[in-house]
Amino acid sequence: MRLFLYFVAFLATLGLAPGLHAGPEPFTPDVWPGKAPGETGAIGEEKVLADKPGQRTVRVTNVSRPTLTVFRPDKAKDTGAAVLVAPGGGYSILAWDLEGEEVDAWFNSLGVTGIVLKYRVPKRPDQPRHVPPLQDAQRAMSLVRSKAGEWGIDPKRIGMLGFSAGGHLTAAAATNFDKRAYEFLDDVDKVSCRPDFAVMIYPGRFPPRTAFACTWR
């Protein structure tokens, strides 16, 4: 409960107030213009795993084609702020609904554009587990900012939020914006990949007491 109150207080600093509504249909652009860096197709076909006993979370794995799922708020409530959401899952799966789509729906109720990042999982055998996801996050942040005018987003109010492994990824994206983890591709990569704010919720690989943190640009 304390974590939730901290998070609500953080959102209040953006001038947001909760409410319910139905926004436009989401759309799903690709993160990369072609294959993601280093992808060979050897990871296997993307799939949704069967439910575990007593668990109904949608779990996505074998992601080799990163995408964004963009949920826009109702125009009458739109604040211009946007959050790139990184679901958790130990860099093995993505908790797609619980830490992705449901979070974006809540952001929409606050007048915020929520964008779920489908980053590459599971770990590739020839790379540290966080490197392909970091490449995806950096490119995604630049892509969102490059589309700010088209998507009705304030380019100076685009943040990132992640849960568990997604929290670790958020921290990595927020502190490694000065150097890309991949080779320059196109004009999108000329746009800053630095989040304007970052929120890490029970981030993986951090001390147990580090449940919430945020940084400001």
C-alpha cells in the first residue's frame, strides 16, 4: 500500500488525476525497421505460455520482433504525458497483461498515453541477458519521442516504468542514454533515448528494500 501511495504521489507531480474512460483502439508499431540487432531467428516462434496452476497471467516469450502497443487516452482528458512500460518476467517471459496492458489502461484513465514495450526474451546464449532488451528500450524511447507530434505526446514528458526485470531494464535505460547499445541506424537514432523520468517497481537485481525509485531529467 505504501508503494502504491508513493506512486500516486509521483503521478500527482505530473498534474494527473484518476478517472475512468474508454480511449481509442491501441496500435502496434515495430520498434525496429527490420530485424533487431543480432537477431538470427534461432530463438523460435513467439508464443503465449499456458497458465500455471492458480495463475492466469498472460506470459509471452520467444520475442524476436520487438513492438510497441500504444494506448492513447480519451482526447478530452489527454495530458500529453506518456510512459513506456516494461513488463517483468526475469528476462525470460513478459507478464503481458498484469504488468503491461492493465497498467496502460490505468494510465489512460489518468490522461496519460501508455505504451507497452514488447522487448526480446528469453536470454540469448551469446549475450548478457539485458543487452538485447536495452537495445529495444533505447530504440523504443527514441521512436516514441520521434513520433511525439504524430501521436499527440509532449516530447519533454516521456518517461519509462518497469516491474522486476522491467525495472532493471528501466534503470539501465535511464543511466545508459549517452551511448547506444547498438550501431546507429537512421534518423530515429538522432533523437534522444533518455527518459524524462523513470520509475522502477520491485526492480530485479536491486537490493530488496529498493522497491521504488524515480529520476528526473
